[in-house]
Amino acid sequence: MKSKFTSADVRAILAELLLIPGFIGSRVVNVYDLSQKTYIFKFSTVSDKVMLLVDAGFRFHATTFQRALPDAPSPFTMILRKLRRKRLDSATQLGFDRVIDLQFSGGDGVNHLLLEFYAQGNIVLTDENYEVLALLRSHQFDEEVVLKVGEIYPVAYATQLSVQTSPTNWNSDPEHPFYTYETML
């Protein structure tokens, strides 16, 4: 059994989520914490409910399995509930890194929820400019870049990563295994 997602795993699971009818455009109904690093995001599509399980640093996927929920949400969950009633506008992988960017809009503006699946993992809530509003854990990328509340999320670190698989541009080649659903929109 795998203990961590690779970049290709992240891309494959994201592609699977994007195939769920109405997932993009759905609204966040609620957020629940199952543990310190495991969260359920409940979305409402036009015809159904979709539950996204996020286990920071380990996995994320749609689920229908009902889990026991805590009596009271954690403080971090209460902050994530700021996303309630917001619409999911996009779900993308940053570069070829193990980071997913979920973009939400509605109410008081745009938010990004960044799901990191490397090291110990992280869940980061930012505003439209990627200024960090809340996160599971602070950490330092290098001497100059620190991830903490009030700082700008270093999107450039992730988007600079790439994999050279062939001389062709895989985003424009539907036959390439890393061609994404998003490019077909």
C-alpha cells in the first residue's frame, strides 16, 4: 500500500474529481474535522451531494462513506467554514507539484484552498492574492520564504516544477497521459 501520493497520483485523483458531474460549480455545504489532519468538505451539486475527504499529506478523494463526526468542530475547522455557501470555481494542480488549488468565490470574495501532499502535508486557506488566512502548520521553504499567516503563499515554487516527458507540449496533446480535463474546457 502506498504511503504518499506522487505528483502523478495527485493529477489522476484530481482528474477523477473533475469528472464528477457538477463538481466544478458546486457549493460548499459544510466542513467537518475527523482528526487533526483529516477533513471532510461537503459540496452540493445540482443533483447530488459530494463529500471530499482530505487527509493532509496523505490523500484526497470523493467518498460516500459516512463517518462519525465530532460533537464540536476544531478552531481550524471553524475558520474553514468561511467557505460555506461559496462556489467551487476551479480545481487545479500547481505545476507538477503535489499541491491542489481549489478556488472558491461568492459572498466576501475569492478564496483559495491549497492542499499540500508532501512532507507532513498542509491545508492552507488564502484570499484572492494568496495571502495566507489560516493553515494547519507553518513551515519554511528556504531561508527567505516562510509559510505562515499573513504571508503570501509561494505559488511560484510549485508552478516552476515540471516533468520533461517528451518534446511535445503535453497540455495540448490529448493522447498524452498527463493531459488534463481542465485543458479541455
